[in-house]
Amino acid sequence: MKYDKIFQYAYLVFAVLFLYDGISKWNDGTNGAYISLGLAALAVFMFFFRRKFSNKFEDRNNSK
């Protein structure tokens, strides 16, 4: 179960990396800034999605 927590926070790390990449591409004027920013948003969404279902799974196991 500890691995689930590690992978949840890995999504936030990737979000920060994609956000940095998107901002640097935006300032340079190169193509692909929207893709990097979209992937950053997707990584943040996946963090909250995984955290919600992880909490649901733990609550279900604790109630039995």
C-alpha cells in the first residue's frame, strides 16, 4: 500500500516538470507548449483521481 502513496506523489512531480517544460517552451516560442501544459494538467488530475480512489479502497477495507 505504501507504493500507492509514492506513485500518487510521482504524478505531482511529473506535473511540475511538465509545467516547467511548458513555460520554457512558451517563452522560447517553440511548438509543443500546449502539449506540455496539457500533460501537467492531466498529471494533477490523475493525482487527485488516484488519491480519491485510494481513500475509498482504504475506507472499504477498514469497514469490514
